[in-house]
Amino acid sequence: MLGEIGIIFATTKLIRESTMELKEDTTIVVLGASGDLAKKKTFPALFGLYRNKFLPKDIHIIGYARTKMDHEEYLRRVKQYIKTPTKDVEEQLEDFCKCCSYISGQYDQDEPFQNLNKHIEEFEQGRKAGNRIFYMALPPSVFIPVSQHLRKNCYPNNGIARVIIEKPFGKDLQSSRELQRALEPDWKEEEIFRIDHYLGKEMVKNLLILRFGNEFLGATWNRNHIDSVQITFKEPFGTEGRGGYFDEFGIIRDVMQNHLLQVLTLLAMERPISFSSEDIRDEKVRVLRGIPAIEPKNVIIGQYGKSLDGTKPAYKEDDTVPKDSRCPTFCAMVAYIRNERWDGVPFILKAGKALNEQKTEIRIQFKDVTSGIFKDIPRNELVIRIQPNESVYLKMNSKLPGLSMQTVVTELDLTYRRRFSDLKIPEAYESLVLDALKGDHSNFVRDDELDASWRIFTPILHYLDEKKEIVPMEYPYGSRGPAVLDDFTASFGYKFSDAAGYQWNTASNKAAL
Ligand code: BG6
């Protein structure tokens, strides 16, 4: 009996700690501090929070990496990607740098981690507690040894520990489980914050509000009214400089199994009982479990070749990419959800590098209006633009003003830059680091969620890896993707209404942006 009470007390303490906001007595350690991710994302986000006074008071930020460098060189790297448009910001950056220090060491030995521990302890002198956040901006190869050494040598004796980790979380279901098993003995799920930075994006965070805070959307959000859902990720540049990493992963692992699936999940999940992190994540897992593995017949893959004018290189021209690489840099695939709400509705995911534009958006196409009084009237579409230029617009039919009864496609348009012109949209990483400080797990990936997502993708990934005869279709750098793309989406019922001359981003709209 006593034992049971002990367990209850321990669990309650853990829940309290895991949701406790860290407002003071905190050190953040960035592991992999000399790498690209830390320089481009982590430090700018930390500085953004610092400037806006969201970091705990007396914060100290320690960079740790293998590269030997002195303090000056470290600060030069920290500042490299931080913009300082005004004198004020420049001064704030100088102040921020006073909270930063660096220590170099290997990732697989006790001694350097013991040094790191001593270094952290120096800043904890005189504090009531010593809370520690370990931000692992590390390549997958050193991920396990670092997490083990941190637990063994740097775990706080008198404070809360949190560890923020970055993808890739494995390459398939098996490797993801292995990684999870390696973490389990050392870190409790409550202490782990797995980042999918799409969950920190403003419009992605808006999805639950749009869906559940608007009765008219909630009422039509199902198979009776929605014909298809498309989630599109396009980048106008290739893998320049990252070919070595990318070739091992490909576009499906790089952005579809994580970022696009997260968006799908938020679009399709049922209403959570509350906005608490576990209620939200329970619903996410439930909908993921209703998605059968992607079938090969519902997938097309592509790889970019040279641009039509010959100025941009083909994927295989990257020196770090094998000349016979079959790695997909483009993919379109269809997922179905076997539940009452979504049965039969195709969720079309499209992602590609080296395409004609930069855009991530959701396109929800409603069913045809019943025929009778109208002939060929276009379908309604709700478009949610995640980036760039966050916006939500609903394409709808209206009477063309004038004496005739002609119809025209127009839109209800919520373009953020116009509607919220005086508000700043935070960077995804700022929002997520702040959530980790607050102990809010809502926008982080839970272990069972990760498992459920790999289960959907692993069979198709293995199929594509193993079937050597499947070669991605080549598309020119800077194009819309493989030529068959439009036929592919049309075969799942998508009607391309822009063909009727409609364009959302008209000249006047663009001028306002
Ligand atoms: C990363 C991928 O997770 O997301 C990159 O590894 C991709 O390949 C990036 O470019 C896209 O993120 P964002 O925020 O620029 O859309």
C-alpha cells in the first residue's frame, strides 16, 4: 500500500515539474553549438526571446560542441545569423552575448561532460535551484551517446531537467523505436521535447482555432462536404550543400513523415476535450492510428534535373550525391483515414525541392454544388497559407456586379499582413523554446505519436528503397514537378479551378502585401 502511495506522489511530482514554467535559476546548454541548425535557428530564437524578455531572468546559455574555438570566435558564430536592424537591437545583442559561454568537448567521453557539468555549476552558485535545459542540435550519429553522457554527468541534483531534441527521429519504425529505447532508461517522456518546427508556425498553431472555433467550418468538416484535402510544400532551391545528408533521407523522411503529417493530423483529428497537451496529443494519436500504411499505387516520386535554361544544376550534380542516386526530391502521395468523418476523402500530400516557388499551403476542396440551377460552377476551396504571407481565404462564387446574372469566383480573404499589420509573427523556434521553458508539450511530438507516424510511412519507404527498378521521374529545376502531377491529383478527384481564370494573388492584392 505504502509503495502505491509512493508511486502516486512520485507521479504527481513529475507532472508538476513537467508543466512548471522555468522563470529563473535556469541554464540552457546548446549541444552542437557550432553546427548550422544552432547558428541559423537556435541562437536567433534564443535572442528573439531574450529581447522580448521571455527568457528566465539570470539566464545563462552554454554552447557545447567538438570544435575548438575561443570565446570571441564562438560569439562571432552566434551573431552570424542574427539581424540587428537598429542600434537598440545591436546593443541588446551585445547584452545577450554576455549571457553566453562556450566549452568544447567530445560527444562520447565522460570527462568533457564532467567539465561541462562543472561549468554549469559555476553559474548555479548562489541560486536556489539549478534547472537545466539541454538543447540537442546534433547529427543523429552522436545523439544517443550525448543523451547518455548528459544523463550520467550533467543531470541536475537540485532542479528540473528538460531535453529538447531535433529530428531525424530515426529512419523508419524500427530505428525510431531503437532510438526511443536508448533514450528511455535515462529520460522520462515528460522530460523530452521532440521538435517538429512546423508545430511552432503561427498558421499551424491556428488550425485548431479555425476548426473548432468556427461553427460553420466545424459543421462542414467531413466527408459529406469535403472532396479532397491537399497539403503542399514547395521550395525553390535544391539541396545545395546538404546533398550528403539529404541523400540518406529523401523528401519523404525529410518533410512528409513529420511536417506534412503533423499538418494533416491537426486538420483531421477530433476535437480534444481541452487544450491541455495530453488531450491534444491523445486525439492526434487516435487519428494517426486510423490511417493505413501508404500504398505504392498512391505515390509518385521525382528527382530534379537541370533547369531548362541550364543555369541550375541537377540533383546528381551535387558532389556529395552518388551519381546513381534514386533519392526522391519530390513526392506526391495520398493517405486515407478510416473513420466516420473521413472515410473515402483523399489527403494528397505533395512536397518538393527545386520547384517554381516557395509555398506551404493547405487546400480543402469542397464537393460540387448540386446541379440544376448552375452549370459548371466551380467548387468552394478553403486555402490556408502557412508560408510565406500567412493567409486564409475561401474561394466562393458570387454574382458579378452588374445587370447580368453572371457568376464569378471571388474570395473571403484574411491576409495576415493586412489584417494584423501591427503584430509580429514569432519565429517557429521562438515559440517552441518558450513552450519548453513553460513545460507545455502540446506542440511537441509524443513517443506513441512518433510510432504511429512511422507505421504509416515505413512500408512505402522500404518499398522504394528496395525496388531498384523504381526510378524517380526527372523534372526540371524550377518547374512545378514531374509532368504527371496534374493527372495524378485529378485522378483523386481534384478539380483545378484556377484554370477558369481565377487568381487569388491579383495585382492589387500583391501591392497590399
Ligand atoms: C527541415 C528540412 O526540417 O525543414 C528541410 O530538413 C526543409 O529540408 C525545412 O528545407 C523547411 O522548413 P521551413 O521552415 O523553411 O519551411
